[in-house]
Amino acid sequence: MPGPTLIRAPPPDPDKSVIENVLELTPLTNIGPDIFTNTRKLWHPPGARGVYGGAVIAQCLSAAQQTVLPPSASNDHSVFLIHSMHCYFVLAGDSTIPILYHVERVRDGKSFVTRTVQARQKGRCIFTTTLSFVKEGSAGEKTIDHAWDIPADALAKLDEGDGEEKSYDDTDAEGLGVQGSGPFVTRRLSIVNSELTDDSALIQSKKTRQWLRARGQISVDSGSAPHMSALAYMSDSYSIGTILRVHNLRRFSSSRRRRNDQDPSQENEFTNMEEKENNGADELEPRSSIGMMVSLDHTIYFHRPREIRADEWLLSESEVPWAGDGRGLVLQRIWNRRGVLVASCVQEGLVRLKQDEPVKTRL
């Protein structure tokens, strides 16, 4: 019987953080060059169509990074850092079988390096991305520089609980506003302009905010690459869910929970997820339930890769400038705790409301 990994997973490396172990890849040099697979089973969130998208995004980035040549005399000792990746979710990933990551070395230029990665299962592409790496320092001494400032009130709220937040564990997570027991933790803040109703002409001015960081400490010997992969992993956390929060929609209907009543633990997972997703949301009665919600694409712009410390608090602020025709667009900005805008993300997702009469369409 096939399992979730192609090769038996080794024990977790105690010298690495949880997120490094989760995202570890195994090169398949016996099959072909630049082919990798997940070392450990990937998480399938309850109620989702497939594996957590952030894991596939991050592992594609990690696979591409491993094909970029390190500094050497042959490339004038150049360091190439990721500056953008453009992703498309094609099919739902199956957590019960391995994923193969095929990297294509599109171009190795003097200032930019381009890679494409396809994630495949059963011979079919489930996810594809194009990544661009830029030579560090190639812009010269004179540059243009400006960026969004970090919201001061969000920074102040984190500082208020600074003493407690240095050592979270799952038992006191709820009291501290921290969610989850996985490779990273979040501290969700209240919605900005939460008083706006769904029929308001200014609903696009609502913003959701959350602090994120990887659990534990990312190993120093691994350099900056794991921090960028960890940010990619976390960037998909509740990204499309921003649409639900600003429109006060309910994700899990009672009928969806009843389809899982044969497994009480799954029922509890649905309940817990819904409670978490409603944390900090408007206290209005949700007007509709979601019939289908999936991510379609995801783009990350890494502005300051050297400033990314994923095991330190990062602030994510998201807004929805447009929603219509069963889709919504989410813009996300990510700052480090020192106030540096380190990344921006854009995600479009399919958000179909539960209809009185079912719509006979498929993805």
C-alpha cells in the first residue's frame, strides 16, 4: 500500500525547529535531477479539499532554492535570493500519497535566476509556480526606497503582552489568543473598521491582522533559506479566510459537520476551527454560509529577505479590495517586529455561497 511519503520518514531532527522538520525534502537523485519529495506526511486541514496549501508553496520554494548555485568563483561569488514566486493551485493535494516536486532550471542570468516547479501526484500536476531570484546587491549604491509603515497600534498590542508571549504552549494558547499546535502560532487581533456592515460601500476598508511566528528556533546553521520557506508556509494561513471575516460569513455549515459525524474527533476539529475562525470577528449574525471556498493562486513578493526571521513575531495585515462573481482578492502585507515591510502577498480565491438551489458546476 502506498503511504504519505515515498521513503520511510526519519525521526524528527531535534536540532531543527518544528517547521523545518515539517518542510524537509528528500532529493530523488536516483529518479532524475532536480526532483524532490516530501520527507514527512503533509497536513490536511479538517474541512479542506486537500493538503494545506502553504506546505506545498513552501516546499516548492525550498526545492527551487536547492537548485540555485551557491556563491563560487564561477558566478563571481554571487548570492541569489528569492524575490518573487507566482503560484497556481491546480488540483487538491492528497495527504495519503507522496508529492513529487519537479524543478526546471529556466534561466541562470547575471542578475536574475528563474525556476519553475511542478508539484505532482499520480502523474498529474496539482500545483505550479514560477520563482525569480535576484543577485544580492545588483541594484548598485543608489536606489529608490519607500514602504508601508507598520501599524503602530498593532505593535503596541504585542508589546503589552511581551513578557508572556516568549514561551507559549498549547495548554494556555486560548487565554493568550494564540492558536494551534502545529509548526507556527498566531495571535489574532480585532478587525479594523469592524463596525462596517456587508452593505457598506466602505467594506473594502476592513482589515484583519495577526501576529505569526514559527515555533521554537530555526537552526542558525541553515542560513536564511528556512526563514523564507517558513514565511511562505505561514503566508497562506487564513489568507482566503479574510474574505469570510470582512463579510461575516460562516465557513462550516451544520450539514458539512454532519457528514463527518461518523468520526467524533473530526466533529470536534470542525467545532474548534470554527471557534478559532470566529475569534475577533464581528458580533453580527452571519448572513450566509459558504458552499465552496478554495484558493486559486498565490503570489509572494519578498522585499527584504535578509530581514525575515520567521521564528520571531511577524505582523500580517490583510484586506479585500474586491469580491465578485464567486471570487475574492486578498492583499497581504507582512512586517517584522522592527517595522520593516519584508513581504507582500496577493491571493485570489473561489468563494461560492451556499445556494437555495445547488449550482451544477465543478472546478
